[in-house]
Amino acid sequence: MKRFDQTRFQNAFEQPPEAFHETVQKSLDHIAPQPKPVFPSRAVLIIALLAVCLIGTAAAVMVGTTLNDFLNVDMQSLHIPVTNEFAVDGSMDLLNVKVREAASDGVFMHLTVEFSLKDQDGKAMIYGSDVHYLQNPDNPLPSNDVQLALEAVQNSQTVYWFKPNAVTFRDREGVLRRAMYEDCRYESAQTMVVLYWLDLRADDAFEFDSLSAGYPDTLTVSMSPALYIYEKTEKIAVLEKLLSDISNPGDYLTCAEAGKFTISAAPEKQPSQKYRIATFPERFYELRVLSATVTETPLAYYLRLDFQKTEDCTYPDYSMYPEIFDKDGQPLSFFFLTRSARFDTTEPVDNRLEAIYIKHDDRAPHTLCVTPHWDEEKNPPITVQLDLVPAD
Amino acid sequence: MTQEAFTRNVLEQEAMLYRIASTLLSRFPDRQDAVQSAISLAWQHHTALRDESRFRPWLARILVRECRRMQKSLGPMVLTDTVPESNPLPQRDEQLHDAIALLPDKLRITVVLYYVEGMSHQEISRALSIPKGTVKSRLNAGRALLGRILNEEVSE
């Protein structure tokens, strides 16, 4: 079989014909210049307030990847306070660990942590499955930050494979939980920033207000980052084992250092509004809908659907993918919460689907479209209008 | 982003726009309509894009959605090229083109965004509003299917 490379794939498509170029040009000719926005007085006040805050916290101002970059939102414009001060306990010989920012909308706490090599001379580190890019040059180019890191890795004598490891904390009810690390960005081959999502809800609860009385003043987060020696000559087989059994990289790579840290941060309570969806279908395919709720916080909308398998369900498992649109029919980008993209009828704990839409452009969810995976011919997508009614 | 910058960015992505539209829509006029609409929407909402370096996946996402909206109104896609006759197709890898065309819709767009447009898993995840894990599984499935199709072709 021929190898799949990007050039060959691009050659599978013809160049755009002239008529297409004319269409693009015509579309561009018809876009109207947009007037500069006129700031309302409220915005002026906010800017003035921000200016005061910035002066007051000049020492805390930072450069580099921020929560705003990760979430594509301006936390300050949403009035969500961002914390820059933390108590960190722990140290490592090879790695600096620095908590950059934390902010909470009352449901999740978002935490950015910087990991950087103490001795950067001739050394580099690489994260997760990015090693694939080193071993598979036929892969298309990764994003810019990964590309820059990979180039530095190629020129480094010592390369570490970095594993953030599980971050644990206790939620509002004291239950030990594991954070999701949603995103990681390289600032260089020696410094990377990881975004963690700490789900502050109790396991099975979506009742923010009733739980707020038990809201913790301080959240203690435990993390155990590790560095492994990565030989650039590692064989593909080792790499595949490493990535398929990521919980035990020590079986395949030499551990250079494993550390333990605890971080104390203070999540702040934020107002929230819970809605029920006025008209919702009783069934999605062979699944009974038990509840459908939307919760709005200053940062995001959280959609949750709970299902139950019906007696006549013939499928061992379901995978369903929601799409959310605003009132103009434009798609809203959203994230899935843990394991929620898949409904698995063999796992009762997974009988829900949760998605979060970050409010980065003032558009509210209006329509939900759920599409089953693999069996679309038999089960066409279901579209539901999200008429939100404040819950009692 | 200024209007000049927007225009420049769109023109730089013209080939990508064409490939995405070709992947999802079979009729040339439909591709034109979808791209026209996507450009208009992108300009309308361009202030929402805070990081200009993400323009490419952002524009791709808008176009994918526009194509899907059109697909819904047009019905099932019939995989035939209907580029105007006055614009004969330049040479292309017909074998791979046909193999890609045989992929199911969802695998096809994922494979094209990854292998042709060089987008990362994260960018595709955002463009298609699906989890990263789904991107990977669709790529695996697409790769496997393409491999099978091309092996058969090669063996002939």
C-alpha cells in the first residue's frame, strides 16, 4: 500500500477553478466595512475599573499563555476574578512547577500550571502523543507551538517525555476527584502550560445553589508530574506501547524524576441560573430522556441530558454527538465533560450527556441537534429547540 | 482584524475552502453558495475571533457548518464532480480522489481536514464540534478504510 502523506492527499484535489476564485472575490467585494464599535458607558466603566485593578496588581501581571487564551474568553469582562496567588508545597530537581492562574465560575475551577525545565541547556521536553510527530514524519504538521517545540527537540541532546499525571482534589462534598487536563501548549521546548478543569460538583449533583452552603474556602489540589527519558531512537513498538498504556510509562521509559505537589487555591462562588427545557422529546431513538437541563453561569452554559435505556433497546451501546446552535442557526463550539460524549448502555454511570459552551461571544444556545454515530441511516438526527424556562 | 487583513486571510485559504466544499458538496454551484455564505458569516462574526492565528480552523468550521446546512436541504450527496466544463480539471491523483470519495461523509471530512489541510486533532475537534477522541477514532476508521480501498486498487 502506498504511504499516506500530505502532498499525495493534496494531489487528490484539483486546484480551484477560476469560477470559484471569482466567487470568493465577489464575496469579499460585497462585505461591508464595519463601523468601529461605540463603547457604551458601562464598558467605559469596566475599562476604568480594570485599569485600576491592573495598577493595583501590577506585580501579578504575567506574560505568556493565560486562561483567556485557553478558553478564548476575557474573564475580566465576564466579572470572573482570576487568582494569581497560590500556596505551593513541593519541589523537584529537574522541573519548576508554577501555578499561573485560577478562576472559577462556581461549577468548574480552571487552573493553568506552568512546567519548565530548570536546566534548559541542550534539553527539551515533549508531551503526550506529540512524540508521534517525531516518529511519523508523514503526519501533517502540528500546530505552531508544537512545531516549534519539535524542532527544538530534534536539536536537543537530552529529551524528556513529560507526563502531568493525575491531578486530584476534593469537591464540595469532600469526594476525592480527578481533574481533567483539557489542553497543553508549549511556550518553548522547555516550558509548557497545562489547563486543568476541576469539576467542583458533587458526583451526581447539578444543584449549584443548594450546594453553595458547603462551598469550600480553600481547595487543595494534589499533582504528581513526572519526567521520563525519551531516546530519539525509540522504536515504534515502544512508542505504541507507551501511548496505549500511558498509565505505566515506567515500564517502557526510564523515569528521570517524579514529584509531588499540593496547591491551595480559593474558588469563588458565582451566581448561576438553572433552566429546564420547556419541550423536550421523551425519547431519543431507543433511549428514554429522564431530564434535560441547562445551567447558566457567568462563564458558560452547561447542558445535561440524562437517559435510560428502554426495554426495546436493541443496541449494546450508543454514541451520540450533540451540536448546539444559536438563534441565527450558527454553530456554537462547546466542550464535552468527562466521558459524556458517549452513551454506553453497558455502563449505567455513563447514562448522561454533558456539554459546556463557553460564553465567549455573547451568543446563547438556542437549538440542540443530536446525531447518533454509525447508524445515521436508521436514526436521523433529532433537533430540539432549547426554550429555557427558569427552574423552580 | 481589518477588512484588508480579512480579505488577505480569506484569499490565502481559497484552496482550503474549495477542498472542504468539494468534500461535502457535489455540485459546483452549491459549493459556490456555501463558500459565499461562509465568507459573509465569517466577516459578520470576525470580532469574535480573538486570535488571528486561528483564522484558518475558524473559517473551516464556519464553512463545514454551511456545507452541512446545505446538505440537509439538498438531501443525500451524490459523489460526482460538476465543475464547469470551461474549467477542465487539472491533473489529480484520481485513485486517491475516488478512494476518499468512497468514505462515509463523517470520515471523509475528518480525513481531509487532517491529511489534506494539516489540522491538528484539537483544531478538527473544534471545526467539527466533536471530541478529540472521536477525531482520532474517525481518522483510524478512515485510514483503515482507505487502506483497504487502495490496496484493492493497487493489487489490480
